[in-house]
Amino acid sequence: MLKSLLAKARFLLHKKHLQSFFAQIGAFPTLPKVSSNINLEYVLKWEMWKPCADDISFFKTNDYGDYTGDRRSITKLKDILKDLTVCETIENWECEIQDVEGLSGSKAFRYKPDFFSCDEMAENCCKDFIQPLNKENLLKNLNWHGIRIRNWENGGGAFFVQYLWDDGRVYLNNLDGSHHFVAARYIAKRINEKVPLRGRLKKYYFNKESNLLKSYQIFMLEKQRQVENSLLEQMESCRAEYGTFSLPQPYREDFHAIFLPNNGQHSAAIAKIMRDAGVFSLSDYFDRKIRRSNPAQ
């Protein structure tokens, strides 16, 4: 009984230190909003959120009373992350060329990676291709062999991609032909010509049956070595179970997620501290995305 009371008193003391620690950090970053950039590289790739051995850690008190890294907790977290997203593949999916609003690759992105529409790219990089604005020139661009989705059997490796946690835009995961594709799209729009396309669509969305949100409260912090070391010290003082793992691209180098087990000792109290301090909640983010953007399942 006395041991339990002492442990509780100790936690309450270190809880105050943890509150002060988060208060000293100040403003916390939020997950950057989705950009209208046409470059697929800029979409947050939650489906590729797969931990590397040197990029994930989990700490807890072991059976000997030592606060240390825990391999079993890391394995559990890795397994749960696998079912965070769903990829629905639709063969022979049909759309119209104006429905495609982004590309996976283009030489143009090397010089200007932030085009905000396919028309902007066409006007800046394809001036020789978009004139004249007539059907003959439209067909000339469409028949370019590099537009595999249209001119190769089974798309020649090209396919469509859609992320429902993005804003639902359709991207062409192309291997070539980006300049002729956006030029054709540009011309077709201006001469009111419909251009049907067909190919494989990979549609990604969050798995509403995932155990991630049932198992953890998840927060996001900016990567700063001093903050990371101080956080470990504070969590160790509280003897709290928690894990860390970098966000997927394109934010891998900037942010990491903090995982607090829902059944962990003191986790609920620490989650409240982080919420009250204004730390960005990835749990809330995932929940909103699941409710607003998932297809009927």
C-alpha cells in the first residue's frame, strides 16, 4: 500500500515537470495542409509508413524495474501500422483527361517542383506543344508513345492513383510523356473535346477497422534533438510507456509521431497533458479523415 502511494506521489510530481516541459516548448506545429501541387511526390504517403529498424523506438519499465527500450512493443507497433491504410485496386477504370490533376514524374519538376495545375505546367513548359489549339494537334500529342496509359498495352506500367486523405485528386503515375499529356489536356479543354482514358486505379484510404486508434493516443512533434532527449528524460521520470517514429514522406525529416498506449501506465494522464498543451493530435487527424473521406465500406 505504502509503495503504491509513493509511486503515485512520485508520478504527480513528475507530471508537473512534464507539464512545464511542454509549456516551455511554446507553439506546436500542425500537420501541413494539403497543397494543390500537381507533383505526386508531395502527397503524404501514409501507405508507406513502414518503420525502419533505426527509426522506431519504444520505452517502458521492464520486469526488473529498469526503464529501457522494449522490442516486443516495437514489434506490436509495426504490426498495427501495417493495417492503417487500404489499397483498393480497380482494373479498367475509366475517366476523362480533365479528371487527371497530377503526375508522378516529369523532367519539368527538376526545375520547378511546385506547379499548382496541369494548365500552369502546359503554359510554362509546353509552349511548342499547345499550339495550334486544334484537334489535329490534340491527336498529335495524345499519340505520343510516352503516354503509356493510352498508347501501350495494359498501360505499359502507368496507372492512376487517388488518395482519399488527400483531397481526392486523381494522379497519373506516369513513366514518361508528361509534357505531351498536359499539352493534350490543355488543348482538349479549350476546344471542348472529350478524351476518355482507361487503366488501373489504385485508391488509398484509411482502414476504419485498423487497431491503431484503439491501441494508442498519437501526437506529433517537430524533430529537434534537444527536445527529443528532454522528452525521454521526462517520460523516464514518469515511468511512462511511449514510442516514437518518423512520419512518412515528405515529412520524414521534419516530424515524428509519439505513441502512448491506451492501456499503458499513466498514458491517459500524459495524453491529456499533451492535448492541453496544444500538441497536434494525429489520433484526431486520422479519425477526421476516416469519417470524412472514406468510401462506404
